[in-house]
Amino acid sequence: MKNAFNSTGFKILVSLVFFMLCLMLYTTAAGGSLTSGLLGFFTTPMEKISTAVTVNAENAARPVSASKEELIEENEKLKKQVDSLNKKLINYYDYKQENAQLKKYLGIKNENPDYKPVPATVIGRDPNDLYGGFTIDQGTQSGIAVNDPVITESGVVGWISSVNKNYGRVTTILSPDTKISAIDKANRETGVISCDIRSADSSLLKLDYLSSGTSVKAGDIIVTSGLGGIYPANLPIGNVKSVENSKYDVSLYAEVSPLVDVKNVRDVMVITSFVGQGQALSEVSGTGTSSSSGGK
């Protein structure tokens, strides 16, 4: 017990009790002003907060001063602003696309001064077309005609198979209707690019009529020969994947991977004019024979 009276905790407790007794005696003599001051010190901030909350609640509960007509008018203005911004955004994308097309156009034009290319955009695809045919947003009004070659900066896409004033239909190189006189740039061996439904399903072309002693090999690049007057010479077509034996005769053919993914292409160029356009093979070789070098 003696140790409890001498402990630090007990001494602090006695000091607090003594302090409180002195404070009570003093406040009694001072008329309670000190107690009120101390209570005010703690309660005043709380009163200010309470008042601010009350005022804000009253302001929120007040009716909106704007009339219904004014709100409708303001809403219409906001709708017009949104419409205007949407139109500007659409124009921005159009300008961006046109600039990209013009860059490609200028590049092709500079490399081939005799070309007259017209940039066009793919606007429709037929899901039932197994060969990736599509519609473009340019037609006779832009100088486009049937049989005009369709390309990108990477290579051949196909040809214009039908056209009206504002639109053109493109038959791709994967179609059996497409025949292109071609040449292997590595060894200058010639053949005819064609395709059938089986090859088209694998997005592959065939370079037909190769001799049994052909030097065509995997990795060679195949380009247009220019014969037939449908395609100008030296347009890239694809790379040789392999050389196979024909099932129908002793000749060989090469499987060719096209350089352009015609089933997903978005922007193209239509060559409406070039040197040698429309000139048939018989006129070039003088043999009196004709070989397909494009569409019908």
C-alpha cells in the first residue's frame, strides 16, 4: 500500500484533483466568466460550421431562377455546339485521310510520270464474294473506266470490272476472272498470274506455264510484264512461296503470296492512263496471238 501512495500515477492523480479544486474556487469567485470563456473556445468553431451547413442547405433548396423556356433554349444551343464539333471532327478525319492518299499519289506519280492515278477509298464489300471484290468511291466522273488497273503503293490489287458515275467495282487478283502477264525479276522468266477458288481461300496466286527446267524459286519477286495493255510493266504482284508440279500437264507453276492484302485494303489508286494502255499483246509481239493481262 505504501508503494501505491509513492507511485508516479498516484502523484499525478492527486495533482489533478488539487488543480480542479483550485479552478472551482477561482471560477466561483470570478462569477463563472472563465468557465464560459473556456466553453466558448471549444464551441465557437462548431457553431460556425453548423451555420455554414445551414446556409448551404438553404441555398440548395431555393428554386432555380431560370425559366423552363430558358433551359430549353440553352439545351438547344448546347446541341448545336455538339453538332458543330462532330462535323469538325469528321472533316478532320477526311482531311487526314486525303493527305495520306495524296502522299501515296505523289510518290507513285513521281516514280511513274506517265501514270494518271486517281486516289479512291473502299466503301463497300460483298460478304458473299469469295475473292474479296469491293466498291470504291470514284467512277466515270473521275475518269475511271472498265479495265483500269487498281493498285496500292505496295502492288497490284485488281481491276475495274464495272463503273458508273460515282462508284466503281473492283475485281481483285484473287478472282478466277483475273489473268496477268507476269515476269520473275530474278531471272526474267515469264508466266501468267491466275487464281482459283482453292488458292483464293488461302490468299495465294499461281504463276502458271513455267517450263520443266524453270529457274523460278522461293523468294523471287513477281511483277507485271506490261503485255496485254491492262497493267503497266513492273508493278509488284507478290513473292514466290514454292514451285509445284501441275496436275494437268508436264508444266510447273509457282505459288505466289500477293504483296497486298486485297481482302482488307482500305485505300487504293486507279491508274486511268499510262503509256501502252489498251495495247494488245499481238500489237506488241507481232505474233498474232493474244494473252490475257488483266480483266475482261
